[in-house]
Amino acid sequence: MTQDDRLNFLLKQSRDRRSFLRNSFYAMSAWPLLVGNPLLPRVLSRTPFADYPFQLGLASGDPAADGFVLWTRLAPKPLEDGGMPLVNIAVDWQVSKDENMTQVVAKGQTIATPELGHSVHVEVKGLESDRWYFYQFKAGGELSPVGRTRTAPAKDAMLDKFQFAFASCQHFESGYYTAYEHMLKEPLDLVVHLGDYIYEYAGKDNRVRKHLGPEINSVEDYRRRISQYKMDPALQAMHAAVPWIVTWDDHEFDNNYANAISEEAGIVKEAFLKRRANAYQAYYEHMPLRKASIPRGPDMKLYRNVAFGRLLEFDVLDTRQYRTDQPCGDKSGPLCEGAYDSKATMMGRKQERWLARQLRKSKAEWNVLAQQVMMAKIDRDAGEKKRYSVDQWPGYEVSRKKLMEFLSKDVVSNPVVLTGDIHSNWVNELKVDYDRAGSQTVAAEFVGTSITSGGDGIFKPQNLDGLLSDNPCLKFHSRERGYVKCTVTPKTWQSDYQAVEYVTKPGAPLITRASFVVENGRKVIEKA
């Protein structure tokens, strides 16, 4: 995008923003505008920074066949107020075929505005498909590190092999990001992050590391918190190594929220939505997302499709922003009558229709639902009593069954669900009806544990035998920390559960705890 294109885009968004403000309670709010105002002071191409401006590193994301998104944020004092003057700053970028940046194939200039925290989102186009590139930023005479990224294959191309890892839940206070250190050594094409990139809680003493400040609320609070996470060298290195696909869960804003409803009683809706707008803005400012995801007040479209030729497509879901309130509460327990309410929805009707359209038109061999909370209806009590995690899909039983029935019609080639949230590993065969013996398996679900959340884990939970006997669909479960590496070919999908035994001190070795395979056309999960 040229500088003139960027300014025209910002002008249009500014008009849209003013229209929104005139028609909502935000008209009286003091929180910052989300988009650049062309009436701000001149654009500066050279400015003295208080310190190195690229301390938050760089990232890329959402690859397309001819490009990708490049991200950075100018923040010489990231743990304070960012340390930037309230002016627009010119940022140069370039993409090269080599790491020394001597074979430049694309370059340009964009504008970092104070309204977006001096973040930069460049949507690069016109590149060769299915190849690696390197990129770098320059601002005020300062150069960023060099990042590596790649384009997706052409729409009709079939890859021989594609490897990626998925991760979630990286509570900063709970431990070190050793899992990312190991992930960096894997021959990966992509990382998929399924949410809980940050946690909103106040800092607590006597933990491995400590959050700065109290529970976060303002946009400045959220910026500082994300910055604290992004300054971790292992996380920063992983972002610089490969492109990422990101989505959020609850802690990017507030624990177990459902749309505009807090888990806490008595929270005023207007104040809650204002806080949500702050959280969403800061999230956009720090992620390699396209301009289609720029927030509009408390709303931000995050569900989208990212395709890798005819081998696989990712349908990235948002199960927080549009869901109705948890019908049975947000704790574990038996299913209440509300779980069978046809009006209760996990994704919202618009996103449901979008997903159905994407799956119907997909020509990919493997169709991936990258989402947040567990879909399988797992009974957590060994014995006659039934207990489910009702903040997850089983608490929205009509929505869950509707999606499973759609997948059962075989209009979708090889559906695979990737899940985070739960701080433990699970491998599940998804079914329409878990109460009927021999019910058809309609998809595989691979649930990955946390990077750090929950602290040091254990391989074999005490109730594992009871869980396995009560849930024939369950193939594996552990409570270690780590990530899942996936190797996808036209014939098979393999998920390797990569574990680190501890996170409360550095240096944990990597263990491949278990591996599972799904063959093209079978949907049944086998141990590798």
C-alpha cells in the first residue's frame, strides 16, 4: 500500500468512525480513536527516538498466494507509554529473497499513527507463490531485525507436505516460554495461535514472573500488558521465524466473557463494552492482521479463511464475541435445560452461515477449524454422574449438534478441529450423538495444552483411566505444557504432542509424548 493509499484509507475510516460515534454512547467517551486522522501534524520521516524503537520485534501473518501481512510497532519505551511523540511517523519496509536483504522484490512506505499505538500493518502483494522471503523495517534511521516469512501456494497447487504448530495459553507469570525455544528448532511453515495470548489479571508476587500493574482496563493498560509478553525473547524469535495465524479466546479481554456479558455480576454493559473496545484495539495493534480486522469500537471481525492451495484451508473462528451467555453458567457441571435452547449460539448466526459457505466451497483435502474451546462432549466424572465443561461447546448442545450434523453430511473433505483453552492435551473423535453406541465419527479434534498456563504439568492425570472408560471417543489426555506439531500430506495428517516437563525454570527438554494419524477419507484417529 502506497503512502497516498494509506492516507485515503485512513480518511475513509475516520469518516466511518465519526458516523459510529454520533450514533452510540461512545460519543462522550475519552478513549482514543482507532484510526488515523489526516488532520494530525505532518508525517515525520526522521525523528530522534528515546531508545531503540523496535523492541517489540516484528511478525508476519495470514499468508496469501502472492503475499502476507507484515507487522511491527514503534515503541522505544514499551513498558511505559510507548515512548513515542503524538505525531505520524513514516516507516519504510522492504521484502527480499535473501536474509542479507540484497535481493529486494518489494518495498514501500507506510505511516505509524499515534491512534493505533504507532503500529504498522503492511499487506504485501505481487510476490511469487509458495516461497520464503525476508523482510525488514526502517524508521527514523533505525533498522528493525530481519524477519522470515512465506507465501502460500497457488490456489490450484497441491503441496507434498506442510508442517505447522499450534499453541495457546501463555500466562506470563506461570513460567518460561521454553516451548517456543523448542518450536523454533522445528522445520515449520506456520504457527497457529488459538488464544489467551495474554492474561488480564493483576500482577501477583511469588510467581515465576510478574505482570506489571493491576488488572488491565484502559487501552494503555492493554498495550503495556501485550508489550510485556512480546518482549519475551523466545516468543519474539518465533514470531520472526515464520508467519502466524492468530485468533483470541477470553483472556485477551476478560475471563469467560460471552459477547457483552461479564462473568462478574453487576458490571454495567456500557463500561464493559468500552473495556472490550480497549482490549480489541490493543490486540489489533500488536498482531499481524489485515485491515479487514480493524476494530469498530467494541466490535472486531476476526473470523476468516486462510488457504494453502488444495492441501488445506484454515477457517479461523471466534467463539467469544458473538456467543450468547453460557446457558448453564461457566463452571463444570451437568447439562441444564438451557443447553438445549435452540437460541443459544456459540458463534452467532452470521458466523455460522459464513462457516457453512466456506466449507461447502472448499476444494482442499483437509479443512481445519482453528478455534478456542473443546467441541467433544467429554464426561469429566468417572462413574454414573455426568459433568461437562459448560463454557465449552457441550454447554451449547444445539449449536454443537448442528455443526456436527453438517460435518456428517460429507460435503466437507477431512474436517479437523484444532482447539486450545483448556491447559491440557486431548485427542477426540467428534460425533453427533455421544449417547448412541457406535455413533459415526464426523471429524478429528486435536486439543493442545498451554505454553505455560497452569505451571509445571504432569503426564498422567489421576483420573485418566476413568476418563478413557467413560468416553470411548477420547484417545489421549495429558496435563503437560507444550504445543502440537502437525504434518499434513495429501494422504495423511499427523499430530505430534510435544511436551516440556516444567516451565517454572528454564531449560526443560522436549519430549514427543504421543503421535496420532488420520488418513485421508477415514476421519478415525489412529496412534502413530
